[in-house]
Amino acid sequence: MNTSIASVLRSFEDGHHRAEFYRGWRVGHSAGLTHPAILRTLTALGGTTREIHAHLLAGTTKGRGIKELVRARPELFEPFESALLTLGDESGSLDTVLAALAGFFERQHRMMLKVKQQMAYPLFVSLVAVVLAPLPLVFQGRTQLYFLTAGGGLVAWFFLAGTFIAGRAQSYQRKPMFVRARFARALMMTIEAGLPLAKAVRLAADASGDPSLAAHVRKQGERALSTQSLEQTLTGAPALTLDLLSTLALAERTGDFRTTLGRMAELYEDGFR
């Protein structure tokens, strides 16, 4: 894996590319165009999104279905993303699924922009330090050693800074409020898409990015996940709070997952803990 600062910063843009990809795909799908015709018009994509685009374009041009193509390259898609695309293809609800995925990845991109803003100052200071710290060597007449030291420092900074940013991004995404936001949105999307409850909960837990929440759900048997309430299933999960559990109970009673879970996700993204 390339962890240079350039590659890491490019990867931060993947959420934006993925959102634009699904948004453009949905526009063409709503207009009644075929998948190959739509995909051929989508360009300027980067990162993993470029690989997804190339894979889907090549496959649909040969007449293969979305479900088949998603299952052929599972490593390209997030688990809940794969499940929703498969369901949308099977049920004829692809238009709704594409809109939901575009919104999800756009919010993810905004989260990454916050990380970049937080990292801008420390990165600038560290870069200046790499150049200025060995400067006394110049005044000692050891100019060649200065350039060797500063040059080596810049090379190390270029690669190590990327690792540092990637680590901070992962740490930021693991903040409890963002874990709960992703879980609430993914659960809302999977249930509204019509996935069986057991699968919806498992995929939402995976999409949360929290290993403890995913482990808590995996410990539940298939029968329990399918028959007991969401509140019962998720009580005791380390990442979840009473307010979210109460919201889940309300959503189940009313059947309105979009308003309840969608609103909670927005609150968490705005800083509600």
C-alpha cells in the first residue's frame, strides 16, 4: 500500500468521486439509458472509483448484470454498498439505491475534508522544521551535509506524513459520534432497501467501522437477529448509547426509519455525542 502523502490525500477524494459516480449513474438511469451508455459518459474519476467504473463498464458492455459484476469483485465495494447494489438490481429499485449511495459517500467526503483541515497546520510546521532544523550546518560551512540532511528529511516527511494522516483519518472516523452516524445511516438504507433484518443489521454494523459493534452483532444468532427487536439486539453494544437505542425502538414502532435514524445521523455528524 502506498502511504506517501500524495497518495493518501488522493484517497481522501475517493468519497467525492464515488458520490459523483453514483449521482451521475442515477441521472442516466432515471432517463432510461442503458448501463453501458451511462457508464461511458462518466469520466474524471479517481482511486477505487475508477476501478469500479472500469469493471462495471466492461461487464455491462458484455451484457452481464450488476449483481453478477458486484459479486465478481467484492473487494472493490464496501459490504453494505455491495448488498444495496445487488438488491437494487434484483428488485428494480436501483434508482433509489444509487441516490442513497451518492448521499452516503458525499457525507463521508465532507468528514475527510475536516481531517485535511485539521492536519494542514501541523503538516506545514513539520515541513518547515525539516528544512530549517539543519540550517546551522550552512553557517558552519557544511553546506553539502545540510542538503543531504534536509533532502533526506524531505523524503522521509513525504512518506511518513502520509502514514500519519492516514492514521489520524482512521482515528477520526472511529470517534463514537461518527460510528453511530454511519451505523444509523447504513441501517436506514439497508432496511428501506428491503434487506432482511438480520442482514441489514450485520451490514450496518460493518459499515460503522467499529470492530466492537460488528463483533457484538456477529455474536447474535441468525434467529435472534431475525426475530428480536433492534433494541434487544443492540443493547450492550459498546458503541451505542441510550438515545440511539431509544430512537431505534421508536423507528421500529412507527416504521419510519428515514426520519428517525436519518435525523439522529445528522445530529451525530454535527457534533452531538
